[in-house]
Amino acid sequence: MAARLTAYVVVGIVAATLIAGLMAQRDDTDGPVDIIIHNAKVYTAGTSGTMAEAVAIRGNQILRVGSEREVTRLRKPQTTMIDAKGAAVLPGFNDAHVHFIDGGLSLERIDLADAVTVDEVQSRIRTWASNHADASWVLGRGWYYQPFPGGLPTRQQLDTVVSDRPAQIISYDGHTSWVNTRALRLARITRKTPNPPGGVIVKDPRTGEPTGVLKEAAMALVGDHVPQTTRGDRAAALRSAIGEAQRNGVTSVQNASGDAVDFELYAEARRDGDLGVRMYAALSAPAGLTESSIADLDAIAKRYPDDPVFKAGAIQIKLDGVIEARTAAMLDPYADGTDSGTAAIDPDGLNRIVRVLDRGGWQIMTHASGDRAVNMALTAYEHAVRSNPLPERGRRHRIEHIETVDTADLPRFGALGVVASMQPYLGNPSDSEIDVWFRHVGPERSSRAWPYNSIAAGAGRLTFGSDWPGVPLNPILGLHTAVTRTTPEGAPEGGWYPGERLALKTAIDAYTSGAAWASFDEQRKGSLAAGMLADLVVLSEDIFEAPTSRLASTRVDVTIFDGRIVYRRTGATTN
């Protein structure tokens, strides 16, 4: 009797499985199919990481991923067909570290991101100032250290092109500002002005006069005088940033800093159907974070719970600066032996803050570039694990930037489950970048620059972003850097410390499935499979077969967000 009953159960299970399969097939063929992308090299990303030939979309979800034959047979009269012409199709890029509204604002300001000489820098500033004669300030960003003798610009070099009004130009890494004499006078910065806590007013060693360079917290001495952007300015910048993201195939962003006003702008755009990217927004931890101020941040975050388009839940703590500005906190002194950088919080204070935030269920994003800052962040997370029960949604704490790591700390990423959130193109190995690293930290520590592969080899989770507007939003530039360790032009030959190169699929995962995991979203985006949100990008090349030297010149032909085509490159033939 028992055997007969078992047989009946088995038959029932088999029948139910067959019926479910038939129903799924009927659903595929009987319902509408809005978009089919075919003739493609589809990389699904995620745990499967398989290749396919076509994708079908219904509404805002992926209906099927498979072969050309099985997907194109789903075509209906109303289906939009996109012929990828053999090019790569990927999940929409997810920029895991961006300053989104600031990026939108930067589109209207001076961009020095690829200016490689002092003359070119000055020419761009002069042209912008001439074309914006009615602007009360001359504002921009993106300058690199190397073109300037000694690694830093001077107010006189800026006065030469802008003397009629104050000017402030932020470095590409966002940690140093270059101002002219008018701006210094407006802020009343003189040879007698002391350095503010956590900042440096660079002064001429002979005269003691300010040179026009302000580092870290000292940037605010002039920045506080810059006309504040209005709510309307920031709303317009959000719209501009969304357009820039869609042009670059970015369908999700993780904003690394923010406040209540910006969160309201995101929420309004979502309500109006205008938030054309998925936004995971972090709040900026104020200096001297206390349990009382954490409660205020809790109240803001609770207004924006989990949602596929916009949600809160992370907080960023700034622990140090960057190696390029000599403000990263290092275990050993910089190469000239004068100092080793300063952490914004002492180790005990950081442990206490992280413990309280972890207990409250926050995801913590710690800005740590230098090896000492990275060590402190890992230790603080380890302390929280020992002190607190596991939060309801688990722990996915992150370290942002990670310009260099002590070798002994590399395995701790995997052991603690800490996300390594890195921005490959910030480490674009141009002559200027290599020169700055060698002068500041020497060859041994330079060999540990931007250690993507070393972290991944130790089972650490990688997620990639841009740090826009510090560098361009374009994820393909980041992919190129991570895969080749060269500039877009191919220098240096063989790559800068090529042992840190990543396989292409691993780098793509860091921009897609890994980034989704880093924001607790892997169940709905970051990979291409039936039922996942329909966020995809169609590229101009088969990047899996083309030489890596062509990766940097690859374009985005089509961006699909939430099942809608939101961008088509002019001249791209995909029909």
C-alpha cells in the first residue's frame, strides 16, 4: 500500500511539473511581447554568467533569455525588434559610487577631465569665462595634479585667465580646490589664516602666502562663499544627470552622499515618472556623528523604504582623503617622510559609530583610500560583528575607493563579507597618475595601487562605480581600466601592475550583479533572467571577441530602462 501511495505521489509531482511547464510556455506565446533583442552576444551576469543569443521583454520584466530561435518565435505584430548585429548585450550598468546631482551640475561647468597641459587647462577656463561673462563665479572641476610643476597649481596661474571675479576649480578626485586671488580675498584667507581641523591651506614655503590650493576641509573656506544652488537648480541637474546616465547605459546608481532635500527631489521625480534610473541613496554622516544625529538620519531614511526605483538605507562615513592629494591615511609616512595622512575619526570613535549604526540596521559605506584607513574600517566592521546580533537583512558593509591595501588586510574582505566598492577609472594609469603615486608613496606601495584582482582572489566582493563627476560617468572606461590596467590609448605597454587585471566577465559583474548585491537588489536586477527587471544595454561591439584595445572605444547603442527604450545612439543601426 505504501509503495502504491509513493508511486501516486511521484506521478502527481511529474504531472504538476509538466503542467506548470506547459502553462509557462503558453504564457510566453499567448501574451504580448514588447521588445525582442536578437542576433546578440547576451551575457546574463550573476551566478550563472552564461551566454545567450536573444532576450524577450514583456512590460518591465524580462520574459525569456535564450537562443535566437526560441526567443524570436515569440514575436508579435506589436513587438519592437532590436537587431544587435552580433554585439554584446548586458544588464544595465549599475554605478555603485556616484554623486549624481553634483554630476548634473557639473555638465554646465568647466570640465578639465582630459586636459593634460597647463596651457590646455588655462585655455578651457578662459574660454568658459568668456562665454559666461554674466556668471558671478567661474566654477569647474577635473584638473589633474601632474601637469603643474610640483604637482599643484597656483592662484597666479588662475589669475592669468580669470581676474575679474572669483574662481574655484575642484580637482578630479574632489579633495582639492584651486582658487584665484579674488576668491581668497573674498574668504579672507591670508598668510595668518590657520588650517581648519581636517584641512590644509597650502602656503608658499618662502613667503607664507596662500598659494590658491585648499585641501579637504579647507575647501569649505571658499566653497561656503560660492552661491548656493537652489532647489530648482538641483532638480534641473537631476534631469540632466538622468540623461547622461541613459546615454552611458547606466540604469541604476548608488549615490554616495546626500541630504533630505535631495531625497525629496528623487521622490518627486519617481512620483512623476521622471526618475529614469534606479536610485539607492546614501545619507552623508555629519562630522561628530552622535546617537542623537543618527536618530535624525533614521527618520529621513524611514520615509524611503525598499522600492525598485528609489530607496534609502545606507550612510557614508568619510574617513580620509586620497593619495593623490597626500590626504589618504597611510600606515607608513609618505615618501618624503613628513607625515602619513590623518584619519578623520580615531579608531575607538570609528568602532563606536560603526557599532551603533550596525545595530540600527544601516548599511555603512566608509570612504577609505589609504591602507591605514582601510585597516581601520575593516577592524570597525569586525568589531560590529563581534558586538551585535546579525541585522534582519544581513550585513553588506562597504569600503569605498580603496586606493591601496596592506597585504595582510586583503583576506579580511572575504572573511568579513565586506564589499570592496572601487572606481577603476580613478586609477587610470596615465603618466600623471603614475608620477603622482611614485612621488607620494614610492614603488613598493604603488605596486598595491587599486588592487581589484587581489581582493577578488581572496573571495572579496567587488562592485564598481565612477565617482562622477570626478571622472566621466562612462562605465566602459572603467571596464577598460580594470581589464587592461592601461589608459584608453594603451599606455603603459603591458599594463600598470598587470597582475591586478580582471577577466572581462568579472569586471562586468562588478558593474552589474555585484553592484546589485551591494545594494540588496540582486533578487530583481543585475542579471538577465526571466522575471528580472528589464534594464539592459546594447553595445556597439562584441566585446567578448574584440581585442581589449578596442574596449574603450565601444559605444552604447541602446539603453532599456524598466522595459522602455530610453536612449538610442544617433547613427546606430539596430532595427
